[in-house]
Amino acid sequence: MIGKQQITEAAKKAISDIHNEGGFTIVESLVAIFVATILLAAIAPVITLSVATRVQSRRVELATQAAKAYIDTVRTQKIAAPPESGTNTLSNNPAPTATGTLTCSASNSYCTAPTTPTTSALYCVDFDSTNNCETNSLTDVVVQAFRYNSNNSNSNPAITGYTLGLRVYRADAFKSSATLLKNTATSKVTQRTFTAGTGQRTAPVVEMTADISDIVPKYSDLCARFSGGCN
């Protein structure tokens, strides 16, 4: 009799423990969900920042590749050099004005729209293999190029070499009507690699210059491009 009573009490205790553990498991699950929600909310900005920075870094990398490829192509005379801008330097040469239209007859060629000042040209670099630069592309870039020689004027082409100035813009910077941004002597607007968003669309991704000379460069040509010569 005593043994049967002990068995009954043990069974009741086991059932009670099961009920208690079942309730505790539900509470534990709710707490876990709550903690997970807090963690996700805390790390979401970090993930967003990381992804945006990675995308922007890739964009800067592609723009740099486009600029260097353009320089090499002009240097080897595979394409015509951009217009002469006289004594304009990279900082004071005007930025292009977007009109909402971007027309390039083929990939890796000069664009006909929007029209640019007579002192520069727009060159399409097609990275998504659509044979054109499109304003809705995430990878296409447009190079604004111009050349200048401090000892030349617009009416006197640079026959002894020149400095090639480049600004590389995202193709989607031309999707609306606006004057694009540029670096000046007092302010720098070039897009940052580290960003929490999509970056300043109308700002140049990169800017750079390169010295271009004849196929067979001569030291005298370099000296002729400086007002004081090489003395």
C-alpha cells in the first residue's frame, strides 16, 4: 500500500514537472525571440553600412580602371584626344551639365548627348556589356576628358604634349537635369569610399591627371610645356 502511494506521488510529481518545464520553455522561447529581435535591430545598421561601403568601393575600383584604360587608349592614339582647353586646369574646367539624356553610339566611345563645352568630351565606358552607357546602369561610367597645356591657347594645338584631365562620373548621374559637381581648389566633392548610402550621385567618383607626350617622347617637349623651361 505504501509502495503504491509512493508510486502515485512520484507520478504526480513527474506530471507537475512536465507542466512546469513546458511553461518555462514557452517563456524561454519568447525571451529568445525578443533578444534576437534586439540583436538584429542593433546590427542592421552595421550590415547596411558594410554593404554600402563594399558597393561604393567596387564603384571606385571600376571608375579607376576606366580612367586608366582611357589614358592608355589616348596615349597609344587608339582614339582621338579630347579637345584642347587652353590654360584651364582640372580644378577650373567646368563640369558637364546633365539633361536627362545620355547618348553614346557604342560602348567605349565618345557621347553625343548631353552636349559638352568645346573644351571637353564625354567618353562612355560600358561595364555591363550592353553596347551603350545607360542612365539606369549600376556599373557604367562616363569619363569627362580634356587636355591643357599652360603654354598653349585653344587656337594652338598642343604638339609638344599636354596634361590630360579626367573626371569619372556614374552613368546614372546623367538621368536628371543638373550641373554635375567637381572638385575645386577649396573644396573636394569626390565620392568617398566609406559611405552609409548610395553616395553623392552627381559627384565625380574619381579625378586624375596624366601627362601625354608623343609616341617617342622627348625631354625637350616636356620642357616646352613649362613657362620657365627646365633650367
